[in-house]
Amino acid sequence: MNRRLELLKIARQVFAEKGYEATTISEIVSRAGVAQGTFYLYFPSKVALVIALEEEMEQRIEQAIRSSYQQSKSPEEMIEAGVRGAFHILAEYRDILGVLHSGVSWADAIEERKRIFEPYYKVIAEIIRYQQTRHTVDPTINPDLTAVLIVGTVYYAADECYLYYPERDPEAYINETVGFILRALGRPVYD
């Protein structure tokens, strides 16, 4: 197996068990059976692990958004499919969402966070602009800012669902998030 991927897999397990603060590079390399120097060949720090895991997740979500856009016949279908896709992927990472979405590691990596999220924001803003030219989305909204707010809404809802209220039905969060985004874009919400 690829050593970098193996280190990421083990780091994810340790982060899930212990959280960000209690996770040490020493424990990760011990479980991986590699020398600490080997770790540093792939990752300069513990923050770099979080960045790599976040990047992996973001790329999958961005692809889900692009796919939902290409396969949908209306803005409503696209938004629902995109939110469902994002929730599905976020659910796969629920074991480390608290680590990925905490400000602990991102405060040290602001530029990396921007690099990771910009493509995600960009694709949503492009979709909004296109829909504005088709007069299917409110023409007065700012696509770039709205894209950031949509991502924030989906992430906040997923965190609430998967981290803080896991006993609640994810379907309720998905439906409310879809409705919220549709209303924000000036689209009708159907039952």
C-alpha cells in the first residue's frame, strides 16, 4: 500500500479515537510501524494531516456537486442532489468531522484552507451565475458570497446532524438545508 495513504488512514483512526489535541505523531508512526523521519517525508506536521484529510473530503464533495449539476434537470433537483451528495460524503467522515471542522488546526493553515475550499466555492458560484443568466435564480444575489454561505450552511447542518444530534434523522437535516438554500436563491420550495 502507498505509505502516504497508510499514514493518512492510521492518522484518521487516531484522530477519531483521541481528537486533534491528544493525537501525537509518535502514536501515528508507532501504529504505522515507520520511523518518525518517514512520517516527515510525507507530512511536515500534524496540521498537514488534517489538511490532507480535508482536501480528500472536499475533492469528493466538489465532484458530487459537479455530478449533480450535470445530471439534474432543474435548479431544485441540482440543489437537492448536491446537498444529499455532500451529506453522504460528510457522513463517511463523521468519525473525524470534529477534527476537520475545528478551528484548532485551520488557524495555523489559513492559506491552505483557502486553497482547498476555493474550487468548491468556485463551482457553486459558477452554477449560480449560470442560473442567473437563465433567470432561474435571484439576479440580485452575489454568487461568490452566496457560494461561501451555502457551503457554510451545509457544513453547519452536517455538523449539527452528525456530531451534536446523531440521534436525529439526517433526512430532516437534508430536507431543511435544501429548502433553506432554495429560499435563499429565490426558488420556490415544494413538498
